[in-house]
Amino acid sequence: MDAVLEEAHGILAELQSYNGAGQEIREAIQNPGDLALQEKAWNAVCPLVAKLKRFYEFSLRLENALRSLLEALTSPPYAPMQHLEREQALAKQFAEILHFTLSFDELKMTNPAIQNDFSYYRRTISRNRLNNQQLEAENEVNNEMANRMSLFYAEATPMLKTLSNATTKFVSENKTLPIEDTTDCLSTMACVCRVMLETPEYRCRFTNTDTMLFCMRVMVGVIILYDHVHPVGAFAKTSKIDMKGCIKVLKEQPSNSVEGLLNALRYTTRHLNDDSTSKQIRALLQ
């Protein structure tokens, strides 16, 4: 887990500094007859696509890491609460995975260059203009890999989608494990985060805003996973997550730091628009 999280820090830093090849692409498109500009754009895009490929491959590693963590945090004979108490370091690593996931997706959502660069790369390959260099690049990202990457980056929140799918798969593959063991682990973590955020005596121990943001991201992450895995989801009356309390805690923060998290609840959960979701909760997320 440590190795995966170490890499996660590097990936966030790379994504933060991802500026894209917008300028070069614009010039190449505006001057289709200028081969030097075509080549310049191609040379600018190739290393960026190699980066995007690395991000995508990391999502697959993250998926495996999450599944082995879930196994450790839900395996018999202990109840989810006991697991979280006995294996606090693992629980924190789970929280750090969620923190990375929401941070990655927030950065990706606000960076249109990612999809623009990748679209240009694919169009150029299919036009088959720069033959020699293209063959090199095709070795880097073959057609099947490009298709998988396209699907990944087409998601509004690709990393969260990866984790949701991994959690759903984990539950469906472990038929002997009661589904509650997984959902209770998630709801307990959501509760811990909410209590830390809404209780003044805990909150005053946070010496910097990053810790607040960490707690908020983890809380939203486990809510979304819970909503994907639990048969009736996180928003129903019978849910073990106090959704009203969680949304209220988020809304008390400056809107620029939580808008992305509220959007994640609005658009990446499965059950928000179910009939079983109360009007109050829907109104809170308007």
C-alpha cells in the first residue's frame, strides 16, 4: 500500500502541472499544410499521452490495492468496527486512497487539455500522416489501449468510477461475505469523518485546512462507494449514513473548496434521484 500511495503523490504532482499542448495543436490545425507545425504538435502531444497512459495504468493498480485493502478490513471473524480499531494504519491508507481519488478527479475535471490532447493524438494517428513517428507512438499506446484510455478519460470522475467498480466487484465476488461487512466499514468511516468535522473540540485540533479537506474528501468518497454497493444506497431513510449531517458539514465550508465534492455527490452517486431519497436531501444538494 505504501508503494502505491507513494506513486499517487507523484501522479497528483504531475497532473497538477499538466498544461497540455493546446497552443501547438491550434497552430497545427490552423495550418494543415505546414508540416513543421504538424510535427511540432505531434512531438508536444506524444510525451503527454505517455503521461496519460501512466495515469490510466496507475488506476488499475489502485483498483487491485483497494480490493486487497477491503479484504483486510472486512474479513472474518471481526466486525467492521473492530477491524477499523485493530487496523488503524490500513484504515488510514484506505482514507488516503480516497483522498487521492477525489483530488485526482477534481484536477481532471478542471483541465480540458487532457481530453483535447488525447483526441488530437487519436485523430492524428488515424489520419496516418507522420508515419515514422507514428509507428513509434503506436507502440507506446496501441489501439486497444487507446480505446480503454478513451473510456477512462471520458468519465467525469474516472478514478472514482474505478474505485466504485472495484468495490462493487469485490462485493459480488465475495458471496460468502455479508454485504453489510463492506457497507458498515464504509458508513463507519463516513461517520468518523462527519463527527470530526462537525465537533468543535475535534475540529480545533486541525492545525491546517488540508486536514479539513482530507476529512471531507474521505467522507464523500466513502459515501459514494456505499451508494454504489448498498442495495438501497446512501440516501434512503434506512441508510446508516447521516446524509443530512454530511451535506450540512460540507455546506458550512467555503464554497470554492467544496463545490467539487458536492458535485461528486450530485453526479457520481447512484441513488440520489431514487424515489426513496427525501425531498430535504435533494433540496440540500440543489
